[in-house]
Amino acid sequence: MVVFAGQGDPRRSMALLWRTEGGRGTDAKRGPGPRPALSVDVVVDAGIAVADAEGMAALSMRAVGERLGRTAMALYTYVPGKGELVDLMYDQVLAELPADYDLTAGWRAALTSWAEDTWAFSLRHPWVLQVSQARPVLGPNEYRAMEALLRVLYATELSPAVLRRVVGTLTHFVRGAVQTVAESRLAAASTGVSDEEWWPARSGVLAEVAPDFAERFPLLVGLETEGAAPVTDDAVPYLEREARTTFEVGLGVVLDGIEAAVARAR
Amino acid sequence: MVVFAGQGDPRRSMALLWRTEGGRGTDAKRGPGPRPALSVDVVVDAGIAVADAEGMAALSMRAVGERLGRTAMALYTYVPGKGELVDLMYDQVLAELPADYDLTAGWRAALTSWAEDTWAFSLRHPWVLQVSQARPVLGPNEYRAMEALLRVLYATELSPAVLRRVVGTLTHFVRGAVQTVAESRLAAASTGVSDEEWWPARSGVLAEVAPDFAERFPLLVGLETEGAAPVTDDAVPYLEREARTTFEVGLGVVLDGIEAAVARAR
DNA sequence: TGCAGTCTCCTTACGCCATAAAGTAATGTT
DNA sequence: AACATTACTTTATGGCGTAAGGAGACTGCA
């Protein structure tokens, strides 16, 4: 369930995202009417809490309202709609990402830190992976995070034209890798069936239903038995271990590719 | 809206996916009861038609039923539920992908073809990008496509351990890159606002709401003006052009990284 | 002090969604 | 001819986002 950005009045959305009047926790001067018991920030935080705990699929206006002891409709006082709420939640959590990376150990080490931070961040708030990238949210923290990545990449001294694409390459890869883990956890949580239980059940049936499997897909069968990730921690499920190794090895591959581009440009 | 796989009886799901009794179009021997006017294949094709035309968000049991002149509930005769229907749709379209790649020009050229085919395929059926990868569908065509990719990758003579990860690296990257285009089209179609209209509207507001933008994000602003993709075809929207260039350049970067791994292994 | 205007928050309602349950009618087998 | 089985329908349940309208709280002005 990719969730799309709020499509209402751009002026209203952007004013909320970049809301500066004192920032979080300040209440602007009041006019007539009852004093608001909530605030945009409180609503956004409640949304984040719901999404963190129950996932994006469980994020409903009713659920957020309930967490605040209010009805769903009460939220519309603070936020134009669900799309905009998600935008605000997204930009809010993005504040957790570093605004700067240490470049003294070189760009490669810095990029590794960036990828590692992004990985950890995405697992802390897995629902961010379901926010569509097509129409970016354009909030301050998204820009802040992008600026941090760019600062690292400028150290490669690659041309702007290449640099632009490297940004995409890195984010696509990291996003895809961490998404595997996030979705796997989501599936386990929402079905109550762990990967460890799910996989043997399916592959057992597979053997029944496709007895000629080994002849049809020899390379696949060969690969399945070889090259699995070593078991370093039994508490980490199989699929997550595999995904983590793919992340580490794959990141190395991508960084090697960037290095090749750097060498070629020199 | 990531859509998760059907979570019902694995035996039933797998039997449907690998259904062999005559394959498409054969009707099994009949018992008592009215003769079925539809079939699993017809339902799956209708689902694909709906998803291709209107997107995953518009894929409802009602919509598919309506296309077949039936109620939503009628579909449950053929398919256990929506999740399983999506699984079947997914594996069905995957049959469009080649089962083999020409390796005479080397693995690099073959991988480029693979990436290109995956790109085109994903834009033909953008909704496949919203099928969760966490609990794979495990249908015959998914395995067929994977086997084709593996055949190419075996030509690199990398160790199985590395090869496993390279599969993930490539798929993550291609998926991420094409997803940008798919979501951008989806956003344009569902809101009626093209990227060309959307972006200036937003960035205009951005300038109002964040007058200190250029000081806060100097690298970002710098990059925005430099290194844009050259305009080769005016009919292709800006964001798609950018995404396509990212795909091409990024693929080169990843392939360079694989080449580095190959060289190191030698 | 009183009242008008404004604002928060509620209830109700609409039209979607997946799917459970139960009913109707058609068909093959005995 | 009776019965079991099946395709398909109608109806209902409990979710969703949010439009519309109303109740009561509060400020600012007369």
C-alpha cells in the first residue's frame, strides 16, 4: 500500500510542513472559539506512534483520533486530510537522520555510514518505505537529509551530471534492500506466521505440486544450497539474515562501481 | 499500497499457481451443478486488465466482477480471495519475461538486456511493483524469470555466495528506478496534474515559505541547475527523463561494481 | 455586560472496500 | 424422480476517508 502525498491546496500543505511560527510546541495568538486541546504536532506524533506500532495499513484517522481520545473528524481541525498527515509524519521522522557525515575517513566510509543510518532508520519506521517518492513531500527534513548525502558525494569530485544519478542509485538500492526486511517483519506480524514456519510449509507443497522442479530450475536449486549467509545470531530470522548480507555485499558492489566512475573521471 | 500475498491455505494457493490440468483453457471433467461460465484464467485476465488500466488501487473484487458481468462474490467460486487473485495475476504477467538471454556478447550485455526487459515489463504492468516481495508468490513464472537471470549471472563465474547478493542488488536497483516512473505516472493520472504542472506550483510555494532555502541547502540548489538530463524527446515528462537517465547511468555503476568483484575473484 | 462571530469537536451519513452467510436455481448422478 | 453439488446472487457486517451540519466554548467589540 503505497500512500500518496496529500493533493490538496499546495499552499496549506507547504505552510504546515515548513510551519515556523515558533516551531513545535508554540501556540500562536488565539482568536475566538474554544482553546484547542491538541496541536498539529500532537496529531503528527500520534500518527507516528500508530504507524510505528501497527504499520501503515493500520494508520486510519479513526485510530489516530482514538489514541488522542478524540473522534476521527476532530483531526480535520489540525490537518487537511490523511495524505497531508502522512506527509507531516514523514518529514517529522526524517529529522532523526544526521545532517552531516564525517569525511575524514574518506567518502567511502561516510557513504557506508549514511547507508547504515538509512537502514536503521527505515527499520525504526518501516512505514516510511510506503510513502511514494513520485511526488516528493518537499519538507525541510527531507531536504536536510538530501543535503547531507550530497555533501558526502561532493567529496567524490564526480561531475554534477553523474552525481545526480549516483544519488538515485544509492537510494534505490538501500530502499530496496531494507524493504525486504521491513515487509518480511510486517508479514510475520500481520499473519502470525514467521518466515521460519512459512517457508518450509510452502516449499513442502511446492515439491508436491511441481515434482519436476529440480529439472526445470537447476541453477536456482543449486544456489539454494550454496552460499547462504552464515548464522551469527540465531535470534535473527533466516530471511532477514539474507537481506542484511545482500545489503552489505551489495553496498560494496555499488561503492566499487562509484569508485570506478571516480577513477575514470580522473 | 503494497499488496500482500494470499495468506490462506497454501495447498490451495499453490495448486492454483501451478495448475497444470491442461493449463489455460482446459475444462476439467464436470460433476453436478450448473456449468461454470467463467474460469480461473478468465478471472485472472480480467484482474490484469483492470490493474493495467486503472492501477492497483482500483483493483477491487467488484471492479473485476463487473468487467465479467458478475457480482464481486461470484469470483470467490474461482479464487479464494483477493490476495490469491493478485498472486495469480502476478505470476501470469511474469510469463511475458524472457526465459533466456543471449550470452554471446558477454554477461554485461546480457544483464543490460535483462534490466531493459524488466524496465519495460514493469511499465507495462506498473502494479507488479506493488506486490510485496517479502513472501514471494512462488509461482512457475517467477522461478522461470529468476532462472533466466541466474543463467546470465553464472557467466560471471562469481562464487555462489556473492552471486546471491548480486541478484538482490540488481533487482533492488532496477525496481527502485522504474518505480519512480511508475509512481509518477500514477500520480499524474490519478490527480490529473502532470509533473510539469505540479513541480512549478510547489516550488513557487516553497520559495515563499522558505525564503532562506538557498542558504540552507546550497548543494541541492547547485545540483538542481547543473547536470539535468538532456531533452531528447519533448513528449517525455521531465521526471521520467531524469529517472530514465538514472536507470542507465546507475546500471552502469552497478555493472562496474560487479566487474570489480569479478576482477577481484580472478 | 451582552452578544456576534468564530472556532473545536461531535454526530450522522455516504459511498467505497473485502468477505461471511444464506438463499436460488441449474445441473449431473443414482 | 430424488438428491447432492455447484454457480451465482442477495444481504449483511465491520472497516475506511471524509462531507455536512450542529452544539457548545470562547474572544472581542458594543
